[in-house]
Amino acid sequence: MQLFFKLFTLIFFLLPGFITADGNRKTALDHFLDGFQSFHADFKQTLSNERGEVMEIASGVVYMQNPGKFRWIYNAPYTQFLIADGESFWLYDVDLEQVTVRDVATSLDNTPAAIISGQSPIDEYFRKVELGTIEGFEWVELQPKDEENQYNKVRLGFEGDNLGMMILFDNLGQITRIDFINPQRNTALDPGLFTFKAPKGVDVIDERQTSR
């Protein structure tokens, strides 16, 4: 659960909050974020070990809306819901019949997501490297300046002004590749996607500092 949370808060709070220190040159990432309002796509996620062997393949759908709202659903090989409304984060594991809810701000403490959601200059915490065009995608690599970061680099692949792929390299040598299928940027999304009510009969673990 903690791995999922760190991975997806990194992804979804990292994108909307970027502030570019270099105002003269725009990368593919900057173009994607310019006027960013929402993002929607199906996805395929592949986890490989340090030897390149596939350990797990998962799939589902993601919705994201600025500021700080997302709905990430795994449909296979298990069913999980990860939902944030900008203040609270819910993780619903259908097989375990369990919901965990946390404050977004406190849960992101000591992660890049906390820095970025606080509107800090991205260049203060990450080195941004343009990798050029590879296999039809324009790549930008983010290298954390904090050596204790969970990920030693994150690569974002853009096709036009849309995000098509994300690759995360962790400190154990594992690689998580996320392919976004039929991505749609700045389309109208139902606000109800970013709210959550626990189904009857499931265990609810509320870790928020102030009960709501």
C-alpha cells in the first residue's frame, strides 16, 4: 500500500505544480503544463526487476484534475481505487475489503510531491534533462537532487502536448513503466470522480489528523 501511495502521489502531485525557473526555454513538459486543467487515459503498468524480468503487469484508468485531484483505478490483476480530492486521499482495496484514508498534506511529507504541491521552484529540487526524441516521444528526465529520494530518476514521454508514457527508476534497480492509452488533456471531467464514500461492510482506517 505504501509503495502504491508514494508512486502515485509522486506522479499526480508532481505534474500540476511545476514552476519553471528558466523562462526562456520551454521543454515538452512545460508545454504540457501550460494551461493544464485535466488529464484522462487508460493505462498499462509494467514492473520489471534489475535484470529486466517482468514482475507484474497491471492495467486500469486514470483521471486527474488540477489542483491536486486524481482518481486512479486498477482493474487487473486486482481491483484498487486511489482517489484524492485535494485534501484527503483514499485507498480502497476491494479484495481486502479495506479503505485507508489519510490527509494528503501529511502523507506527502518528505516526498517530492510535498515540495511540488507547495509550489516550490522545481529546479531547486530536480535537475531537468531533455533527452530528445526517442521512438516518437519527446523525453524529459527529472533527476532528484536529494540522494535519499525513492526514485533516482523519472522520465516523462510526450507526444505533441500530451503525456504518453512515464518511466520510474527506483533505488533498488526496479523499473515501473506506465503507458497511457488514448490520453485526453483538458476535457471536462465529472467532479464526482474525485469524491469517495466507503461501501457498506468494509473496514475503514482513518489516519487523518482531524476526523471529518
